[in-house]
Amino acid sequence: MMDEWRFEPAHDFGLSAEQRRLSLRREVGLESAISCFLWRSITRLYLATAHRLKIRGRENLPTRPPFVLVANHASHLDAIILGAILPLRFVGSVFPIAAGDTFFTKRASSIFATAFMNALPIWRKSCGAHSLEDLRERLLKGSSVYILFPEGTRTRSGVMVSFKPASVADPLPMPENVVRIAPSLVISLDEILEGLARLETALNRALI
């Protein structure tokens, strides 16, 4: 017997393009999925060939959503690297949690963050309970992977700093065994950072 068919509009239905970019309920459309797929494919190839990116323990990652990929934060490129290690079949499901006050205050940077990174904004100084509830609801639907940096900022020394209280990872109360946490570590060697730093500087100048 077939289930009853129900029409449900998209969660971001009726929002303008700008409102959609800033919304935690943003849906991943065909254009966004294609641009993210192309971006991740290019960055995977670039990191593998130009910087010989090595991934250890990939087999320990969950094989399907939902899960939260938690990592240290040393560079704006961390989310790009972590997104590149995930299977391409996850492209439309991977959402880096990005600082809204850094990446979503200007049109160019917010377009890049959403169109190519599929990032969701969190406003560090005004992250209310409703924002966390929207993120939690998205995870519980079972189709999302979050990339999260619970330090709340980049470390300047390479040493991991204390997690921020009420960071997104901390306040997402989940029923047991529903959402998995996948801890990870980004280690940037000097020779890799030298090349990536130039790219990061160019991105910062162009987008922020």
C-alpha cells in the first residue's frame, strides 16, 4: 500500500536570494549542488596533486549522514580541506558552520560561502536558541553533515584552544545514537601552509 502523498513547500520558499543565503533553513537547489560538486572536485584534485594531501583514518568516518565532523581550526581553508575528504555523494548534504560576521556580511563572500561551500551562518555574538534549534532540526531529519570548529575562532599558534561555551557542537542535545560525532585533526605542515597561505590571502582580499 502506497503512503499518502503530501506536498511540502521548501523551507526557504518565498525568501529573496539574499535572505536565502543568510537562512539556516536554506535548501540545496540544483545550481548549488552542481557548483559545490565542481568546487569540491577541483579542490580535491588540487590538494592531492599540488600539496599531496594525506588523509589518515578515513575509514573511521560514518558512511552516511547525519553526523558532525568536528575539527581544530587553524585556517580559513580548514573547511575546504575537510569538505574535500568527504565522499562526493555527500556534496548536497555537507554544511560547514561558518562565522556569519566574517563570511556573510558582504555580498561577494556570502555568495562564495553558499554557492561553493554550502556554508550555514552562525552569528557568534548573537546566536540565539532559535538558530541552534534550526540546526538541530536539520540534523534530526537525517540528511546533513556539519563541519564544525568548536573553538569558535582560528588559533594563531597552532595549539588548540578551549571550546567556546554554547558553541554549536555543545548545545545540540540529541537522542542517543541518532547523530554521530566524528572528531578530526587538521595538521598543516609549513611547506603546505606556505602555498595555501597565498591562496587564503587572495580569497580574503577578494571576498571579505
